[in-house]
Amino acid sequence: MSELDIVATMNLINNAAPLAEHGIACVLTIEGAATMFDPARFAFRPLTPELSFASVLAWKKLSPYSGAAGKFLEYIKSVQTEKMCRRNQYETQ
């Protein structure tokens, strides 16, 4: 990292993509964050050695969520339950 010249950081790939598209900057993002961009106009390269991280999603347990937030939380819970079921299935084999 000491060899990099980092001049800006951005939270949204949508804000950084135009800089890369016009050759002004190189952009670093996590895999899957830029699927909406035309792969013919952008080059995606994995880092070597691979960098990995853990992330946490937290929410108030008993708070009601409606609309998009509620649907998103339902989806995350279903994916988590599915992963736990698969993990338990492999552990019992």
C-alpha cells in the first residue's frame, strides 16, 4: 500500500466509475459491486494475493421494517438460514 498514490476515496462505485471510464483514475472495489457496468468498457482484475474480509449486518431485533428495508432484511435472513442448513447438513455427513 505504501507504493500507491491514493488521492480520493468514495463510498459508491457509481461515483468512481466515470473517473475510470475517462482514464482519470484506477478504481478498486469488491467483487460483485460493479455488475451494472458494461464489461467491454471496464477491465476487472482480481488482486493477487487475494484480499478477503468479513462484514457484519446488524439491525434492531424487534423494530418493524416496511417497504424495501423489510424485504431486504427478509432476504438476508432467508439466505442466512439456507447457509446454516447447508452447513449443518455437511457437518452431519
